[in-house]
Amino acid sequence: MRRDVFQAIADPVRRDIIKLLAEKALTVNAVATNFDVSRPAISKHLRILNECGIIEINKKGRERYCQIQPKNLIPAFLWIEQYKPLWEDKIDSFEQYINKLQSKTDKT
């Protein structure tokens, strides 16, 4: 099965792994110690991230190191970025609503 970046970021554990590996490359065991799930579950998440090209796993001696490949997150970023004006409009409307409520409470 061919996976894509959207499958990689769909799971919250995988998003947390991406965040962790964005700071530095870690061994598979080091990644696993950051989560309250089984080692096989983390290995599966890492495999999916690797299949999507989000991380690369390199063997050095007996250890396997996971390293982020941030350029492969670009398609997800570009897709999300197109909705930025919508979010900004909604946030601006909400802020105006809150300010209006606040001004009413200040007058009473």
C-alpha cells in the first residue's frame, strides 16, 4: 500500500513523533521511551512515517536512527495554507464578537 503525507499526519501519535524528531534524530528505542504505548506500536508508526517519506531510518551499528525529512511535509503545509484566509476571517469575526461583548459588560 502506498501511503501519503496525509496518512502520516492523521494520527496524533505520529504527529507527536514528527514533533520529537524535528528537534533531533533519535534511535527507535529513544523515540519509544517518549510514549505510553508499546514498542511494536511505535515501530508501526515509524514504519508508516518512513513509508510516507516523512522520516528516514538509518542503521548505525546495532542502532536504527530516525531522522525527519521536513521537505516531505510541504504538500500537507501547502494544502493547509490555502485555508489560512478562512481561519483568519473566522478568528477576526470571533475577536470582534468578544470585543462587542466586553464593551457591553464594561458599560453595565
